[in-house]
Amino acid sequence: MKLNSADRASWQEIARESPANKRYWTLWNTLYLKDGVLYHKWESNDGGSYRRQLILPNCRIQEVLQEAHDNTSGRHFGVMKTLRKTRERFYWDRR
């Protein structure tokens, strides 16, 4: 969607799309392209900070999580900390 148009599609146009595409549609104003790569802009509730998160396709989630877990400079952070640190850098549909 975002790659093909700067304009947000209408709900009628995406009504038949996958649930994941519908959720990304709701995030339209927080998605942006930089050098052809799609990112999500996370912003704190008070608006005081934000972070850029790379949109991660479903087919890469397991690979990224495994890499984050295995490649922590010899330290093992545990599942929850690894997941939290990964979610800071990447965004994916979690449903």
C-alpha cells in the first residue's frame, strides 16, 4: 500500500485485505518510507521521544528473534529481554 501511493486507501478498498493489512492501514500515519524501506514511527505517550522501527515481514520474524537471542556479544539476556530489545528496533504484526 504505502510503497505504491502516498494516499491512504479507503476502508472499502482494503475491506477484503488480510487482517494484518487492515491493522497496518490503521497505522498509516505512523508509517513512512526511507530509501525504499518501510518504517513505523513509535512515539511515547507524552510525545517526548520517538523511535524508528523497521517493518519486519512475517517470514523474517523468527530469523530476527533467533539472531537477537544468539548474538548478544556472549551474554544471554533471556527470552523476555531479547523480545523487548528486538521490539524496540523492529515492528511486525503481532496478532
